[in-house]
Amino acid sequence: FIQMLRSAKKRDVLQLLRRAPEEMLPFVVEAAVATQSVASLAALSDFLDFGKEPKSLLEKFLYAAAFSPRPSGELLRLVLDKLDGKQLAPEVWETGIVAVGSLVGKLCQQKLCGLQQEVEHGVETILGGLRGAKEEPEVVVYLLALGNAGLPETIPTLLDYAEEGPTAVTTAAISALRRFPAQHISRKVKRAMRRIFHEKRKSYEKTCRLAAAEMLLDNEPLPMDVLNILLATNELETETATFLLLKVQNSLR
């Protein structure tokens, strides 16, 4: 079906989308995204009305875009165009922002960072949105998008939110940082994780401290870090202490 769509003209794909039975429409949308031809993306752009379509169909489109293994700049542009300046259902907006992060990350893996305006627009959409976000759930969504993008230059931003944010924000920021490969987990990152685990600046929830300890143990841990984490287990709840002990044992193995 995808091979057939690759040779189809825009008007044919659009006609297919408009005439597809309701139960088949998500499949056709997903196939059109997978095709990523100029014609199929143009047809999707004309067909998808983010102000009218059911949330389930819009989310299907966004998930298909986010999970595309080798997305194009045109696909990212289509997603950005559909999100830009529109009143969207919260679920659709959240999925869309996280999808933008995923697309940016995959395009950068293809060495297209700095070469395509769509990628720069995508990065600015996430960072600009994060700077302007007022509500905690909104901040968390942008942090998740940054984690999907995996851009090393955003690590300082993630560290700020990890140390200064409320529990949900700290958890999301550390989760985003944990997606970076070991070569990007610098001394600065480890120092911040130590401050969070040992509560040097303020008190943190157990989940945040555990995530920080895991960051330290999963990225070429220093003997002193292992020792300090083991010593800290004496003051933690049994369940938390047991989890950390098992983590250290697995690292030793």
C-alpha cells in the first residue's frame, strides 16, 4: 500500500483520504505519513484540520510522525504548521510537542541539524515554549520534548530545571538527561546529580533522588559516588535502600 502511495499524485491521495471508511482512515493516514512523498504530505496537509478532526485521528497522525524511523524535514514542517497558533485539545498539543522533539532528534541523527530551517524552527518551538510556560504540566511536556530531541546544547537548561523545579519538573528533567549517551554526562551533570541525591540545596522527593542516583551509577560511576550512595542507604526507607543496593550489585556484575 505504501509503495502504491509513493507513485500516487496529491489529488489521488487526497481522494483516498476523503473517501476512506471511518474505520480505515487511521490506517490510510499512517500509511501516508510512512510514504513521506511530496504528494502524500501535501494531501495530509490539506486533509487534516486540527480544529475539526477527532482527537484520535490527529493523535494517530502525530504518533506516526514521531515514530517514523527516518523522517524528512518536510514531515517536521507539516507537524509544526499544524500546531502553529491553533487552539488544540490538550492531549493533541502534548502529543504534538513531544512529536516535534522526536522528529528534531532523528533529523539531527541524520546530520541535518543546522542544515534545515525546519529543524531550527522545531528547536526554537520547544525552547521558546519552555521559556514561556507558566503551568507545571506544560513545562513537563516541553522537557519531555527536549529529552526526545537529545541535543547536547540543551543539557544546561535541563540541569537548571532538574535542580530548581518542583517534583514533576525535576523528574522530567532528569528523565530527559538520562536519555543522553555517557559521553554527554559530564562532571557538571554529575555534580548536579550529587546535589540532588544528597539534598545539598533543598529537599527532593524520593523519586527524584533515586533518578539522580541512577544517573550516577549508570554513567561510569566514581568509587566515591558508589560509597556515598551506599552510606546514604542507611537513612533511606527499606524499599528505596534495597533498590539502590540491587542497582550497585548489578553495576558490579
